[in-house]
Amino acid sequence: MSSLSERMARETIVEIARRLHARGWLAAADGNISLRLSADNILITPSGVHKGFITVDEICRITIDNGVIEGKPSTERLMHLAVYKNAPKAVAVVHAHPPAATAWTIACPEMSELPADCLSEVILAAGRIPFVPYAQPGTQQMGDHLLPFLPDCRLLILARHGALAWGESLSEAYNGIERLEHASVTLAHAKMIGGLTRLPADEVTRLRAMRAKMDGRTL
């Protein structure tokens, strides 16, 4: 659970929402952010509100069983709840629409994950970044499609939709979106310039062994 006071947690959610919008990873009312304050008390951004102008008082509260305590919470909250129920270490979830990451799932529907073996930083910082099969926004299917990847994967790209990152803090979840979009842009540039090349297999094995010794957090 978060160690932040509720007021500070609300302020941090607002700050991250504005950062995501400023970097072009959200447009208008897209995306959502949540933070688990306690076993049954979750803060989440509201539905239909521009994330670049969101205020502290607009942040909503829900329960782990999807009960609405305060406000008009995001219609995609079932996806957040799936993370909290299936990833015990999850304290925060950030869902954004980073363009490059999303574009990979549109251009390469045959792929199952971002080609992490091209970049040592992706292997060390995240392990792998799977592509989650498409689900209609706002449905239970959004949460159900995450289940095969939880709790092992903290960074996920949602096919034709966006990306989701969870962490043990809001900063880790935000960093996850930054990490996957930076990798997506780098790989897209490489693909356009001349094509993707992989690290040697033995080096990938060493990097994965290094990652396995870490605590699982996104770096």
C-alpha cells in the first residue's frame, strides 16, 4: 500500500497526469492513473476529464471490488482492479497512449512483444514488454487479457490502444511508461534506418541472468 497521505497521493496523481499530457502520451480525456491507499481504498482519475487540466478535487475513490466511493471514476477501472488483484506488490497503475508503443501493435500485429533482445536497457530495466491482445475499452475483457502477464510483467503494451505500467510507487509506474515509449521510439528508428539487429544470444542470456537477480522493479 502507498505510504503517501491521501492529499499528497492526489497531488502526485495530478502531477503525473499533467506530465503524461505534456509529453504527448495522452490526448484530451485519454488514459487513467490509480493508486492503492489501503486494502480497499483506491484513488483513480475520473472519466471524461482532460488529463492536462485535471485537479486534485476531481480524483475519485473506489474499492477493490469496484464499488464507487467518490466521484465518477474512469470507465477503464476494471483493468486497474485486475492488476491490484493479481499483482500483490502493485501500488500504482498508469495507463497512457504513447504513440510509438501503440504503433508497434498496429504495424506488427504478428508480434507478441517488443523486441527487447535488441536493447540491453530493456532487458535489464524491464525484462520483457509483451503485447496484450486487443480488448474493447471499458470492458471486463481489458482486465481479463492482462491476467496471463501478471504479476511477472510490469510493463505492457495494449494492442491498438496504448500502454500500461504498474509499480510499487507512482514514480515506478510513470517511469515504466517512459521506459517502454523510449524503447519503442528507438526500435522504430532502427527499423526505418536499416532494420533490427539482435544482441548475441549469449549476451542476452547474461543480461537476463542479471535481471533475475534484481527485485523485479522497473528501472
